Amino acid sequence: MRCRICGAELPEGAMFCGECGSSTSATPESRRRPDPRPGDTTILDRERLSTGVVSVPVDGFQPLAAPAPATPTTFTLRFSTGETRTVYGTGLVGRKPLAQPGESFDHLVQISDRTLSVSKTHLEFGEHDGMLWISDRFSGNGTIVRRPDDGALRCEPGRRYLVPRGSRVELAEQSFDVE
């Protein structure tokens, strides 16, 4: 009997090769190191990838005018739990909000809700033309918007709704006022 890896002569009934230490059932294919290159189904960590390509304009770099500093529109959310949060940009609200892979938000606003009526990630919010918008993230108990000049509006999951200042947003048994 011979080792299929190094070709050394093996005694009858041997389990390992005395020369290379390979199992007698090993084959050259089983000993081949895995290909380190990503396949078509490999999940890539984009933050670690770098193409190494540097792009330089043909006519050289032109000095850029300094952009005017933009002040973000802020909103104050007053929760029925007594908490107050000042927010800007985008965010998630819930008992334990969590962004999905590939998403990033400016705020993760956690609500204390012992009754568990608020979903872990109940709604998403953002800013558009100086107004707050919300979108129900397929919560278990839904979201209702009560605008000051309008009646109650039940939010359809996944759809954005503008919420003017002075409105109340109800998240099951909890709520917050937008100021």
C-alpha cells in the first residue's frame, strides 16, 4: 500500500503516512487548499475592499470653493414615556431598533414599553424639505398619525407620510409629539 499524497510505502492497515502525516484516505484533491478568491455567492465586506485605483483629473486638481455649512433641520420628539429626543437626518424608533445590513441611520431611538406593544423596530423617520416623514416598518400593531389640521391616519407599512410639527404619532400603546 502506498500513500496517495507523497507515494511512501505504508505497512498494511496503516491509518496515517509515516512520511508526510497524511491520512491513508487523503487524496491530492482533498489536500488542496481552498481558493481564497471570492466566488459568485460569497458575501463581501465592502469596507475592507479597495481597488487600489486612484483617479486623477486630466487637467489636474482645481481648487474647490468651500461649501456653505448646512445646518440640519432638527425635530424634537416628546414621548408619552416622558422622554424627549432631538433628532435630525434619519433614524429608527422601537423597543430595540436595529438597522438591516447595508442600512445606516443617524439615530436609533429606543422606547421603554413594558407591554411590548411597540415592535423592536417600529418605524423609520427622515427629513424632506424641512418636514419630518415617517414610515411604518411592518410593525405588529401599526402606526397612526394625528395631524393638527386633519383626522387620524393609519400608516400603510413601507410608505412614507409627512408629519408636520404639532402632530402626534401613535405606536400602539405609546406615542410621541413632533415639535
